[in-house]
Amino acid sequence: MSYSTSDKLKVEIDGHVAVVTIDNPAANTWDKESLPALKALVAALNEDRSIYALVITGAGDKFFSAGADLKLFADGEPETARAMSTYFGEGFETLADFRGVSIAAINGFAMGGGLEVALACDIRIAETHAKMALPEAKVGLLPCAGGTQRLSWLVGEGWAKKMILCGERVDAQTAERIGLVEEVVESGSALTRACELAVQVGEQSPISVTHCKHLIHTARDGAIASGLAGERDRFVDLFSTEDQREGVNAFLEKRKPVWKNC
């Protein structure tokens, strides 16, 4: 059975575990092909009752995922922003609602939407060299795929503000200390450890796991539902500002942005 509709998402099935690899060189970015493919992929795995767990990782050893391809936003078109925010929201929220257990094997940089896809997973395993950040405000944007909501839920408001509002980048050890990841492992071993946990999932009743996960999410999902929609709306609102165009183009031109606060 073919689960993925895109070559940018590779899928391997090992027993009751689906291993998904983000494979979009050079930085495993998300785009208008891979995001709908993620939504369709998770839906297909939900239908396959033999799959109990999903592990997601990045191809190569440098990037888990660098998030969105900023070239998509260089023209400042609100229509593009609306479409991409919808793709991100639908893809990552479908992942968050996966019937089984989802585990992110963070094998390198997880930036912006790359960190947000990990936040949508149930468990995060990071390698010692991994770095994580939500740097969207540095380019005149904001996290539109759950970052402001799920990060706050995991690490608390203070650290969420430090990472989002101050552009703080955290290493794997700090991420474990603040509760952003559940475990830190040696370089090259995140996927192995994630798969070990995924196999442990298979030792539980899959129906029991589904019910337990739903109950654990009940309070959180009720609290952040409107915030997730608000992220997407405010993301599009930024595309009516001069700072959005300045931020994205300064990044692409490798120069410091000159903010106008308008």
C-alpha cells in the first residue's frame, strides 16, 4: 500500500510502526506539496488499523526541518499566505490528532514550522547537536502552525515568550530541561530511540492508547482551539504590513532588516 502522495515524505512500515522521513533538500522545508501530503498520509495511517505508532524524522544529519520555504512569501501576497497557513494548520492538526502515538526524532535543526511539526507530535526525542527555535518574528512573520499555542502549553508562558518574542534558540539540553523534548540522545540515535518507544506503544492495547491520548488532550485542545485559528488569521494580517516584506526579503538577501513598525 502506498501511503505518501509526495516524494518529499518517505514512508517505511516496520511492524506496527510507520517511519516518515521529511526529504526535501537542502533543509527539509515544508511547501504546498508536502503539507497536503502530510495530511493525506496521516489520514491513511489512521485507516490502517495495523499501525499503532508514527515516527517522523528528517533526511540527512543536519536538518530535522527548517520550516517553510521563505521564497514563497517574498512577494507579500496575502493569498499565498492564506493558502500556506491553511496547509500548515490542516497538516499539523491532522498529525496532532493521529489515532496512535506520534514521536518526533529531531536529528538536527528544527526551526519555525520544523519545530511546530515536532510540537504537534506526542513525544520528542532530540539528538545532542539539535537546535530549536521559532524565529518567525525575525523575518516579519509569526508561527502559524501551532507554535504560539503548543509551545506555551509545553514549556510555560515565560519560555514561550523568550523563544518567540526574543528569538531565543535553544539547544537540546535546554530543551529537555524546560520540557520541550522528553529525551536527549547521542547524535545519530534519535530515530533508533524513537522507534524503540514506538515498539513499546505496540505492547499496549491500541484502543486503550487512543482513548488515553484523547483524554490527555481534552483540556489542552479546548484551550487552544481558537488560538490555532487566530494564528492563521494574524499570519495573513501581517501580509498587509511593510515589515513583512522587509523581513522576508532581508533574510533572502542576507542582510539585516530595517523595521518601520508599519
